[in-house]
Amino acid sequence: MVFVSMKSKLLAMKQLYRFLFVGLLVLMATSCKRSVDSLSINEAETRLIGTWTITQVKNNVRGDGKWFRNDVTGSYRDWEISFNGDRTLTIYIPDENLTLSGDWQMYEDWSTDSDGDSEWNTFLSIYAYDPQNPEVWRTMLWEEMRISGTELRAKEEALIQGERVFYFYELRR
């Protein structure tokens, strides 16, 4: 019969908990979405490159900028946006069997308020058109982006018939 002292058990448990805690911190640090504003422009562009599928779009017609008012996903269901390393892109719209071609650009903007506080924002500008019919086109200007290896979220502000409307996009790889 082997006897283990209570002190040895406590030390072993303490080491196990420390190991689990550190492992959890590492997992959280490597898997969370990060605001694109906290990344270098090159790192943000690298994360963006690839094919993304729109999974949800909501808008807010009140113009107050709050997330998730009206679900308008049906108008964007399963759109595929492929961002290429040469800053070209394609948008495939399955409901219309339409493929748009265009380009994208990510840029940073610094702004300073009257108190001298600076804010750094990253924007993604998207322009795409139908090569068969150039009168069919789409532009988007995304901001407040969050991006991980598998999920992208972005906000777009638009002026529609004189009213501010916010769109909130969720995409997955």
C-alpha cells in the first residue's frame, strides 16, 4: 500500500491548476478575434486574403449605430467574396448566378479630437462590377472590422434616400 502525503497531493493539484490556467490563456490569446485596428496593415491584409462567405447581415435604419436591428441576410445569403493578394477580388452572388470582379484596398486613418486624443481606424474599401454589364456594380466601405482565422465582422455606414443606415456583416471561411 502506497501512502501519499496530503502535502504532495496539494502540490500536485496546484501544479495541475497552474498548467491548465496557462494553457487556457494561450488558447484564448491565439484563437480570439482581434480588431483590425489593433493589427498592422500588413497583418490585417494577410488575414483578409482568401474566400469568405457571408453568413449574416443586419442593418439599423435608425442611424444610431447600434448593432443588430433588422436581419437582411436573405439579400446577401451565401455571397462569396474572394480577396486576392494582388488586391483584386471576386464576389459571387449565387441567387443571381452573378460574378462581380473588382478590387479592394485597406487603409488607415488617424483622427484627432479637440482634446488632442488620437484615434486610429482601419477601413476596407471594396469596388466590384459585372464585366459583362459594367452598369451593375457594388461598392462597400467597411470599418470596425474584427477578424480571426475563420470569422470576419464589419460595419458599413451608408446614406440611403437621405437616411443613415448601418450594415453589420458576418462572414466565415
